[in-house]
Amino acid sequence: MVYHLAVFGDFIAEREGYKDHTDMDAVYFYLVQKYSWPPAQVRGMSFEDIRFVLSEEMQGWTLPKDAR
């Protein structure tokens, strides 16, 4: 699950035009920006909770072939 979230983080970083954030940092940064949650709160979330929060946005997204 962590690997999938990290790869999704790269997708978010590209989509949002992040220059300094990739992998899980992009996921954390996105959640901080979108929900105005403090970084410490976001970093303290379980991966299951992060996946739950992002589940609608991940709908239809598939792991790229080069990441399998």
C-alpha cells in the first residue's frame, strides 16, 4: 500500500506541478494544501487513513506499467 501511495504521490506532483515534492512527500503536501491540516497531523496519519482520504481521487488511477 505504501508503494502505491508513493507512486500516486508522483502522479499528484506531476498533476499539481510540484517542484520540490515527490513520493510520499507529495501526498503529505497535497493533503496539507487541500484540507489545511497541519503537516504533523498529516505525517502522523496511518497509511490506511491516507488511502481512505484519497480513495475518491485514486478512483480509476492505475499503477503505471514501469512501476509494477
